[in-house]
Amino acid sequence: MKISFSVNGERADLDVEPRRTLADALRDDCGLTGTHLGCEHGVCGACTILIDGEPARACLMFAVQVDGASVSTVEGLQGTDGELHPVQEAFVACHGLQCGFCTPGMLMSACHLLDTKPDADRETIRAEMSGNICRCTGYQSIVDAVERAREGMCVPAVRDSNTAAPWGATFPEE
Amino acid sequence: MSEDTVMAEDSVGVDDTAAGAGSLGRNVRRKEDQRLITGHGRFVTDVELPRMRHVAFLRSPYGHARITGADTAAARDAGFRVFTGADFAHIELRAQSALPSYVETAQPVLAHQKVRFAGEAVAAVVAADRYRAEDGLELVEIDYEPLAPTVCAWEAPSEPVHVEAPDNVLLERTFDAGDVDDVLASAAVVVERELTTNRHAGNPMECRAGVAVWDAADGKLTFWNGTQVPHIARNMIAELMGLPEGRVRVIAPDVGGGFGVKSVLYPEDLALCLMAREMPGIPLKWVEDRAEHLLAATHARDHRYLMKAGFDAEGTLLAVDADVTCNVGAYSVYPWTAGIEPLMAGGLLSGPYKLENYRCTVRGVATNTAPSGPYRGVARPASVFAMETMFDAAAAQLGIDAIEIRRRNVITPADIPYKMPSRLVDDSGHYRECLDKALEALDYDGVRAEQRRRRESGESPIGIGVAIYNELTGLGRAASAGPRMPFRTGHDACTVRVNPDGRVTVLSGVTSQGQGLETTVAQIVADAVGVRYDDVDVRIGDTDESLWGFGAFSSRQAVIGGGAAHNTAVEVRKKIITLAAGLMEAAEADLRIEDGDVYVVGEPKPYITVAEVARVAYLESNRLPDGIDPGLDATTFYDPIRGAFAAGVQVAAVEIDRATGELRILSYVCVEDAGRAMHPQIVDGQIAGAIAQGLGGALYEHLVYDDAGNLSTGTLLDYLMPTSAEVPDMVIGHVSRPASNPLGVRGVGEGGTLGPNAVLAGALRDALGIDVDELPVSPDRVWKELQG
């Protein structure tokens, strides 16, 4: 099936089997290997991406389901000038990642959380981030990172999802 | 290095000022993070090669069955390449040990004749992509004749797993010291318990994966593998495939967690390599999914402890008599053997406690379950639970405070070096200090007061749990002798090169699955050579690049790989000084190197840069002083001979919901003597991550087989790993006593997992006055206990 969608602001035209998962289409057909697969049954959250601004498990969706949609992945977070998104910077600063395998999903979940609940307190962060499993950190540093990013994010991370580069190009003014 | 005790310091935030003034001890920005945070990590799954094809494995639906037939005609007719056990029947994995009682058994590459656990690979299909490969599996027919399965290691088998071991016992050993029987007979109190621990999986977020390609031109195999042990893997693969070691290259790129599960050479790994040799020039890729991982990657900690401990009236531990049975699963895990858990349990059961009379029989028993292997903490999360249960029981019986009885029995600095009854030598001894700090952080007296108040008011009860443990880390050749395998894992190598531009490249034998070894090794080398952290590049995980390293296990790399990096970098610094002295006509003793500049002592400005010295070394041999060869590099090995013990104490206050049986952790404290912390964030991250795994294992994680040998917890909806909603904020403190190795470090990767079983079981016991002899302490189990 032929599908077209926007991924990180760029148009993707694919011809996929109906059974092809969105995760495989992103990773193998679009070359966006930052989206990781940790369980392929929708529990671990490593493959979390945003579709039209809403978080979704790429492993539980077929590629054909995003025809016409706007997809954001971890690769779109970094600014075109190379500067890290505040959430990325906070994860580095707080040691919010060790092996880095769950990290792309964590980042996408954290961005969505801070966009929708910019005043999230620590308890809310723990509850909201519980859809993403990390086996390395013990979570404390991830919660620290999301709190730190919350302080640093003066502007929404998601802009109009139909415009180019919905992620990452906007940073707090220093 | 500060000798001060550091409690819960605020270490949040990368220390970007680190470059320059020495990087060790600072939270320098991790070298790994930029690629991992931007989605540009390089995991095996991400390897994409021309002509690549994909592999799917067919797995046994039976726990125990004879294979009576294999029909692959339909799959072959449909155009699939198919391999079955018969294709590789001449090769088997035989984990070896020279221990007298060890029964050597074989593990097939792909099962033939019979299957020994549900999920064992019996065939493989190669296709253009994974979807089609799985289509191909549907066309392969394997005929089975079911046999009686055994899933419990302490029940007699009706049909042995291996003919070589009719009783399923693959290994049995008795540790014996002093006079246990007489001392127990005269003890004031003897406590006795039967304790069982639940079956865990390490479950790294990245499952196993491999890409193998056979280069027919050179007769060379290249294998990208998410392994913790690339050099061991190369050694084993070369031996098993009859190849020269130099023609096997194993590459472990970014690896998404390991925790021991990836320190094993699996039959699937070997199958992939053997299939690649059959298909020259075609890269073969296998990416394990989670369902396969839960079925067929190694499990751990399925143990039973029959414990007897004698104390005098003052609570002094006099003797321990123990019988430990470990379920080692269907195969003696390669290359570590079925001894990995039982021998660790027997060697370290007495932990940080002084003990002279000790008898402990350990055995590894085969069953029709997935093989057990190394998992972070290896046996000690279970053995610490067993030992701490003895102290809690004795304290209750003798009317002594549970903390006080431990304080009376732990090894102290005055006892160091302390020879444990298993003859391991403890070199830390700072248990009391760790305990004091931990209790202070917990507000022990405050929690006790609250506990009394609640008992009177009838509110939800709270309890305090405690675990004291010693983590044997960085095992050198003497300490790694236990399992009597045909290799000793005491050493690692490191190469340090100053390049002609003055930047440094390190080819280290360490590997990393999240522990930040690229960063730590760069810190070590930068400081020892005298260059900036940012000017050091570390390359790891490729057997064609680094000379030798055993890899990541036994919390060994900071001590051993780090020691090798330090010693090698010191050699290189000496060479820079010698060459600079010759060029400057100065005395070597007057020169020092800092931030890539060479100074004459007392002079404020540098005389020459390391880059200028390096340029001479490689490009201007005409300027080389007499007697100095070109080049600026060194390679050395390091072996600490013994090990370094890391002391640790964990305490927690836990609230129990009588209505639901749920445990709520009110506060959790860990204080460790992890020696010198080279990167405090990484050290605390290791401890916090290990505790989280331990909490998951104590509360939720439990692999359950039914009587027919089917794994009934085959998804992450059944095998529950803790999330940010369950793992509490923890307080992590340090008593940093440098160990006697080049960097003063103690391993820190595993200790955190050792405490939670004992802490949560102890807290439950303390809160409700009930015995907790079976793990996990899941809400349903607690609730049942509460119903009486």
C-alpha cells in the first residue's frame, strides 16, 4: 500500500505491506533507527513516538495507519543548529540515561508530558512516565531530568504539528 | 581523594568545567550521551548491510520431548533457506569445569534428538525480512514425543534432563570450615528456616541480537553481537567453528543493557555464525523479540536454602549449616557452567559476618526450564536474604535489637584482611560505618517512634528492613579461581596511543552496556597522561581493535580494565616525558604534563605541547634523541590478583496496606563503600539502577512455569518490571575508602541488587511479626499472610 506522511517535518512516501508495523517502517524504510523496539507488545514504551502530537507505541501500529499524519521521532528533537532540546540536555545533565535504549521513548514521553502538563510535580512525573520502562537508572535520575527540563522549557516543545519541524527548533531564550 | 563520608550529595548536573584540571572524581559529560540522546546510537539492531537477510528461530512448544522428525520440504519448496539441528549436530556447547563433582553435559546449537525446555530453538529460517522468515517458520514441521518434564529443582525427576546426570545434579560441592555439629549442639539458640527465592530475568531493554557475515575471500567471520564479552565470544566461536582466532571478529557496538544475561555465548549466536558460513557474503541478522527473550535468554535466582544458624546468648553467630539448591535450568550455561550460582551462593553466604564454623552444601540441578545464567548479583540477592533472615530470627528469639545483633557480628576494619570461611578475603570492613550512616539517613529512631505510635493507633503498620552485604568485585586470578573453568578472568589489556596531532586514542578491552566505560576510561587516561578529557577518544567492543578484555561481569571493569588503562597511560606519560626531556635537553624529573602541555617545574608557561612531542615521535624522526624509537604508545595488562570487596548497607521503612497487601516504601537508604568514585553520577546511577532491579525482583518479578514446563509469564504484562511509579526516590550515601589498586576503586555494578530481597522481607517481618520464607513479597502473598 502506498502511504504518505510527515516525519519530523519531512514528507515520507512509502509502499508498505499492510502488516508492516510503523516501528519497522520508521526504522528500516525511513532510516530513523532512533525509535527502539523493546518488547513489540506495547508494554515497555521504548518505541514511543508522537502522532499528530499524541504519544503512541510505534510497535502496536501499522505503518498504513499514519497515512496523512504527522509523526515526530527522537531524531527531530535536536535543533537544526545542533543544539539539544532542553529535555535532551536535562537527561544528559542528570544522568537520565545509561545504556540509552529506552531513552528515545523516554524523551518523547517527557516532551509530551511537559507540553500538556507544564506544571507537573514530581509525583505526576512519576505517574506519567510510568508507561516507559528503564532497566538501568532506577528512574530517580529520569525524574530529576524531567523536573530540570520543566524548569528550562519556557516555550512549548510542540508547535503546530502540521508545520515543518514540529520538534526541536525552539529553545528557551537565554 | 577525600576520606570524608559523603551523604546524599547533590550531584545533579554535568560538571562541564572538568576539562583541564583533572577529570577523575567529577561528573564530566558522558562521551556516550550525544549519540544516544539524539537517536544516533549504534545498536546491533541498527546494523544494515548490503544483501542482508533475516533469521527467525522455530522454538519448542514442549518443556521436554523427544524429536522424532523434522520436515522442512514445504519451507524449502517455498524458497526459504532452512536449518535444523541435524545441520549442526557435530558442534555442541560444553561448559567445562575441573571441579570433581561436575557432570559435563552438552548443549546443541539447534536441538535435535530431544528438547529440554520450552522455547529451545529447533530450526532457523532465512528470508528477505523478518516477516517472511516468520512466514517460513509456519511451514516447518517438527514432530515431538513428549517426555515428563521437571521444573522444580528440589523434586525428584521422573525423566532426567541429561542422561549423564540421572538425578539431574550437575554439580555439588560442600564448603566446610570449623566444627559445625559440635558448635550447633552447644549454641544458646539455633534458628532453622527453609527459604525459597523467585525466578528472575535480567531483561535488558534491548533483547539479544546478532549480525553475522562470512567473508569468503579471507575466510573470515564478522559478528556484530550485543554481548558483554566480545573477546570470550571470539575465543569460543573460533574454537567451536575450527577457525583461527584472528579470523573471527566480534563487534559489540552500543549494547542496550546486559546485567549478565549477555555474558553468555548462546546457541542462537553460534547458529547465526554457522549459518553465515553456509551462506558466504550474505549478512544474516537476528533480532530477538521479548517473547523469545523471556523464554530462552538466561534466568536466575530460582533457589532453595535450608538454613540452620547457631548463636550464643549475646547474639554472636557461632555456626551456619546450609544446604543450597539452585535450579540451573536445562543446560550448564556456556561458558560459565552450572556452578555459577551455587558456587557463588556457597562462597559468599556468610557475607560480611564473622564466622568460623561453616558448612554449606551447594548443588546445581538441571530442570526443564530455560538455562540459568549470570544475573547482576549472581546468587547473592538470594543468599543475603537467607543470611539476614537468620539474624532477624535470632534477634527475635534472643530479644536483641535487629540492628544491634548485626553490629555485633560484622567484620570491622580491625579484622581486615578478613579470611571468610570460604577462604575469600574481605578487604573493606566498613560495615558499621555504613550502617551508622544509613540509619542516620533513615532517621531510625524517628521511624521506630512512628512504628510504635501506629501500633497503638491501629494505622497502617510500618516496618524496618535491613541488609548488610559485601560485593566481591574486580576478581583477579586468585579470586576468580572458584568455578575451575579452563580460563581465569583476572586480567584485561589496554592500549593507549598518542596520535601525531597530540590527541589520544584508547583501545580498551572493557565493554559497556550502559555503565559509561567510554567516559570512565577517558577520564582515567586523560588524568594519567596529562591531557584534556575532551582530547581522549575511547574505542571499545571490537576484538580487531583492542588486544584483550574479558568483558563486563563480576563488577570487574572499573578495577581491572580501569587499572589497565591507568597503568598504560602512565607508561605513555613516561614516554612523552622522556622524549620531551631529550628535545628540551632538560631532566625528566623536572618535567610535568598538564592539559596537553609539558612544563618545566617552577615555570609558569609550558615549554612544549604534547602535540609537538607526538609530531616528532611520528613524523620527524630526524629530531628523535638517540636511543628513542618512533611512535608514542603502550599496551599493558593488569591483574589485581585478588579482588576488592565493596561494603554495603541498605535500610528501608515500609508501610503495609492491610486491605490490599501492598507494600509502600516510605524511605530507602543505601550506603556503600565503593572506594574512590571516579564519576559520582555514574556510581550513584549504578547503585540506584541495581536497587531498582532488586526491588522489582523482591516485589513483582517472577518467572513461573506450570507443571508441564510451559512458561506462564511470557510477556512484560506477566513479568512485571518496576516503573517510575513503583521505584521510590532513594538516598544513596558513600563511605569512600580507597581500595589497594591503582585507582583505589571498588566495583559498584552489582551491590545494589543484593539488598532489596532481605530489606523488604525484613520490613514485612518487622511490621507484622510474620515469617517471610518465600519470595517475592507480592501483594497477593502478603494479603494471604494477613488473612492468617
